[in-house]
Amino acid sequence: MVLAGLLGATAVMVSGGCARPVNRTPAVSPSGAVPFGWFRAGPAPAGWQSLELPGGTAVLSVPPDAAPIPGDPGTVSARVTGPRSELRIYFNATPQEGGESLSNWAGFRLAHLTGEHAASATRLANRSGMPFRGGTGSCVEDTYVTRIGAHKYREMACLVTGSRGGSVVVVAAPADSWDRIGAEVEQAVDAYVAE
């Protein structure tokens, strides 16, 4: 099932060293644009749902058409599906669990993907020192191809530290739909709150 592969590839778990190579690209786009230049921390759009991490370290906001789904203990997840029940967008928030830090986040995330469920992962952009509501974050935007089924996804994943600890927010979707759903992805990242 496509969703099972996506859930496994996007959940952030403690992982050791990774044997697969990671394709690294520059942190600044060739055009010289600032990565994540669209980012403006602020409240979620009217009608969005709030999902709080059970440990109280963060709040994930998802659009009204997103349905909460079960995930690992201590996490919150939701998805938006299309008319044929196909995955449109996957949302997840997870407590910080391992050796990830604001300074190593982009490399850590890509290594995690290739160490778990991805055959390859390519960084598109990353940025540190982002001022989230309640904390500071480092984000990476990447694409990856799953080992099983060779499905291609695109995601934004951010590690955000607040006064009560760190957490990770991941918003992912099939890569070929990114242009259509990009605004919702950005709004979910803008609205993420560290506590």
C-alpha cells in the first residue's frame, strides 16, 4: 500500500548510521533565492484542525479535509485523500527522539530516509534559524523514492525546539502533485507551534 510506505518513510525514528548515499544539493537555489523565503510563522487558516502532541511539545495544524490517522505512540498524523482514496497530503508531528539537532538537521533527515525506507533522497533546500511560534527551527525540503514500489514523494521536514523540548513536523505528498498542494504544505509549516 502506498500509504504504508509513506508512513514508514516520513516517520522520524531513532536510527543508526546509514549505508546508502545521500545526494546533496546546495542550500541556496541557483537563482539566489533564500530557501523557505515564503515562511511566515502565524496562525492556521480559519477552519483548520489542531492536533497536539501527547507530550505537549507542539501543535500541528491540518486543513479541514484532513482526517487524523493512527501513528506511532506519542505522535500525531493526518492525511488528505483524493476522490479515489489516493493519498494527497500526509501530515505528521513527532517528538525529537535521537541525535538530530538544529545544526545537523538537513543531513540527519536525508540519512534517516535512506537508512529506513528510501532508495534515494535528494535535498532541494534547507534553512536554519527559522522563527517558529514558540521556538526555533531548521527545515529541509527534499524528494525521495521508496525502496518498495519506487514511489516518488516530496516533503518538508522541520526540527523545531521550544521551551518544552524538540519536535519534528513532516508534510509529504506524491512529488507529481506538489505544485497543486504546495500552498497547504506551506500553511501547515507556517502554523506549526512549539510549546
